[in-house]
Amino acid sequence: MATVKDDIDLSVLSEEARKELVDFYQFLVGKYGRARTKKAKRFQNLVERPLRVKSIVIPPREQLYER
């Protein structure tokens, strides 16, 4: 893979293009950045891993609709 130059000349872009570039950069940092909080990691683990239960109790239909 080719090396990436660290300096980018943003002066050639319009103000709108610069804002878009900054927004995209922030998206990439959020997606691929290493600095994730413990809370974010815990939530990601909760979403990615299935919940394991010993058994599921499904009540009879009559019991569900009792008043």
C-alpha cells in the first residue's frame, strides 16, 4: 500500500467542501478510531452477542388474555 502524506492542502477547496471533508473525517474516526469508551464497548458487545437463557416460558394463550 502506498504511504499517505500527512499534510493536505485544504485551501484549494471551497468552504462547503472543507466542512464536508471534516464531517467525513469525524465519521471515519468514529468508525475506525481506537479510542472507544468502556460504555460503548459494553453496548457493542451486548448488540453483537446473542443472549443465552436456560429456558423460555411461554404462558398459555388463555393466561395471556385474562383480565
